[in-house]
Amino acid sequence: MMTIREDTPLRDILAVYPWLIDEAVRLDDRFRLLKTPIGRMLLKKATVADASARTGFPSQQIIAEITKMIEAHGAS
């Protein structure tokens, strides 16, 4: 499994686990932005810390949720 930290770019996470966008939207509707053209542009430079700032979720919570989704999906 990929190591995910606050400075991990979202594009790197989604390159390995592209299905996470759909899972993230189920977690919180604010992640729906990632599926828009503007969201795809933001993904080029955004990190987990940036997602935390935009959503109001603590970075560690985002990392924990991503990890939980990856484990539930059976991905490695």
C-alpha cells in the first residue's frame, strides 16, 4: 500500500487508486469538486493538506479515511 502523508499529492494517490474519487464523494459531498473540470485542474498541485484546508477535515482524518477505503477495497 502507498504511504500517504499530508504532503502527498492527490494526483499521486489517484494515479494508484483512481476509484477513490467516487468513494470520497460518498464520504462527503464537498469532494464532488474533484469530479469537475476545475477539480481536475486543482488535482495537479493539491496535496492532502490542501484537501484538508478546503474541506475542513483534519489531514490525519483524511489520511485515515483514505487508508480505510483502500483496505476495504482490497487494494494494495
